[in-house]
Amino acid sequence: MPAPVSSDIRLPADLLPADGRFGSGPSKVRPAQIAAVLDHARDYMGTSHRQAPVRQVVGRLRSGLRDLFSLPDGYEVVLGNGGTTAFWDAATFGLIQEHSQHLSFGEFSSKFASAAAAAPHLKDPEVIESAPGTHPEAVAREEVDLYALTHNETSTGVMMPLRRPAGSTGLVAVDATSGAGGLRFDPAQVDVYYFAPQKCFASDGGLWVALCSPAALERIGSISASGRWVPAFLDLSIALDNSTKDQTYNTPALATILMLVDQIEWMLEGGGLEFAASRSDASADVLYGWAEASSYATPFVVDPAARSRVVGTIDIDDRFDATVISSVLRQNGIVDTDSYRKLGRNQLRIAMFPAVDSEDVAILTRAIDYVVERLT
Ligand SMILES: *Cc1c(COP(=O)(O)O)cnc(C)c1O
């Protein structure tokens, strides 16, 4: 009998996860979040974001995040449209005084550095790089007024601990787009913890949220008062002003906000950040445990402490083509396990956000074994 071509490989029913979405964003949306939209199809969807029904939901978003992250007094939850990429531009205008330092260790962390480097009103940023699969450390310097960290580098599956550089006075701004809600951290170590809701919060993209310390709020105020020209859409002082009124500067996607609130409240009902992070931990234990025992799969990130608990990157032995594996999985309804394209490795990337069930990750690993056996 001729060897099957990969497109013939059909997974048996017991190797199909209950939910086949393992993408790193947009990511699995829990059915209850979609149901929440349906439940409010008439009294919330399609209604004005300036009126009480929507503003109350934005209020729940802000207070829910305050609880989830145990924010110290004086921190504000600020939000606006455009996702994390828009927030980088907003931060370039409204958070960096003059000189920033960026830890660059993958596609996402390099982008904020590029935005700051291109800004004519700022000094050239200091960019500290490290090889893919590792992360650099911030270095305290007198002239640095903002340290740009990334909680979880989604392109490589590296996470880093959040600590103020010893002796520094600059703001610590953390891109937590894929880490927020799935990784633990001490809010006292950060001034701006920002993210978009299409990853651990299992909602849709297009919104940014920034948890801001009193020092960050002061920076927003002082840059605004300095007369620096800032496009209104990217003006953090305008965003702050609207946020404190439970609104956004321009019209937000209401479904995104509602699904985000549903996820925040699901996390809180389960026990908060510890509950959510433990769900990711359970999945990560399954995934890395399988890869370490495998004859053909290896965790890409060598240092176990840097191995992301929310986005797992698994190198595949050159005998097998990872793109074939992920396309066979896709034909069987298991989607978005492809590696980050620009990383250029023979790799699978698997999201383990809190919405993903660890039992499904376990089934996924057995499904990968099944596919690989049939590719030999
Ligand atoms: C997904 C992601 C982004 C980009 O988010 P957008 O909302 O698409 O702009 C930025 N940083 C990290 C770490 C990410 O994972």
C-alpha cells in the first residue's frame, strides 16, 4: 500500500479536542462570551456608547481589571481604540519624555522600539537585544525616562519577570498583550501595563487597555501640558479623561467590550488571576512535558523559567515538516498551530491562554503524535 499523502490523514474522534482553536490571537472565545452578546442583543448592542447601558459595562471592565490585577490605590484603567499597535504610537507621543530603553527579543517587542526610533521629537532610543528564545535584562540609566518591557513575546514564546531596574527613576511600561490575564506579576513593579483583549481575554481585537500608575498619570499630564503636538486619536490625556467617565474618545466595538467583560468576570468568579494563571500552567505542564518526552519535538525556549506559560513554541525535528503537521491539523479542525512566520523555524506554536482547556492541549499532543507517525 502506498504511504498516505498528508491530506488523507483523518484524526479519529478521540483525538479531536472539544475546541480546536489554538491560535495566539485572535484566540479561542468561550461560548459564554458569544452568548453574552446574544443576551444583550437589544439592550446593549446597537446602543449609544455615551449612554448608561454601555457606560455601565465599561465601568465593570475598569473595576473588574482593578480587582483582577489587585491594582494599588491611585492606578487608573485607561482604554482606547486601535489595539496595542495604536498604543505604541500613543506611548511614543504621550509617555516617553525624551529617551526610552527597549528590550527587543522578537517581532512584537521590536515594534515599539521602531516606533520610538522613528519619532522626530524623541532622542534615539536604546535598544537592548537578545537572541530569539531568550530575553534581555533592563539596565538602569539616569537618562532613560521609560523602560519598555514585554511580559510575553508572542512570536517566540518567551516570558520575562517584571521588575523595576534597580535604582531607576524612569517609568516601566510593559506590553502585556499576550501575557495579561494569564501570567502573574506584581503591579507595584510596573507603571503602565498595556494589552489588547484578543489573547488571554479571549475577546476581539481593536481595543487597547492600559493600567497606569500615579507616576504614569503624572507623565501623561506633564507631556500634555508641555504643548507637544499629539494627534487627538493618540492623545493619552484625552483617553484618560474619557476613561474616567467610562467612555472612549471615539466609538468602540461594543461586542469586544462585552466579551472582554465576560472574560474578566469569568476569571474573577473562578478566583481571579491565580485561577486564570493556573489554567495556563496546567496546559503548559502538559505541552512541555509532552515535548520533553518526545523523540521529535523539543521546547524551543531552552531556559524553563523563560518558557512561556501562555504561548508554547515547539521545535520539530527536521525529519518532519511542521507546516505539513499544522496543515493536516487544520484539515481536521485544529487551527492556528503554525509558528510565527518571520521566526522561520520548523516549529509549532500553541496558545495556552486561560480559555483553553488543558484536556484539549493533551488531546492536541496525541493528535500531533498520530499525524507524525503517519508522515514517516
Ligand atoms: C498580539 C500582540 C501585539 C499586537 O496587538 P494588536 O492589538 O494586533 O496591535 C503586540 N504585542 C504583543 C506582545 C502581542 O502578542
